[in-house]
Amino acid sequence: MTEREKALRLLRALRKRISPEVLARAQKAAFLQIGQTPPAEPENEASRLFKLALANGGARRVEILQQLERKFRHKLN
């Protein structure tokens, strides 16, 4: 095992021990320190569908609800 592989393995082990909240806060601070805007947090599917359903005055609301009903029909019965 090379020194590089040892260092990478050590870094992976350390990252596993750091909580995700602390890691996210550190990444955000690092972006601000170098003068860049931090990337936006990824949207989950529910948030994305909710925004899509309410866009344009709710024009696609019925379509989105039908898609969700088809997706979760087995869980509803």
C-alpha cells in the first residue's frame, strides 16, 4: 500500500466520524472563505413535486397528484 492510499484511507475513516451537520457547515464556511457562493442544498423529491404542482397557479397540480397516486397506490390500500 502506497503512502497516498494510506492517507486516503485515513481521510475516509476521519470523515465517517464527523457528523454530517458539522461537515456541511465546514464546507459552507470554506466556500465563503474563498469568495464563492456555496452550492444550494439538493431538493428532495417531495419538495420538487410540491413546487412543480404550485407553479403557474397550480396548472399541473392534478397531473402531479395523479402521478403520486399511481406511485403510491399499493401503499394506500
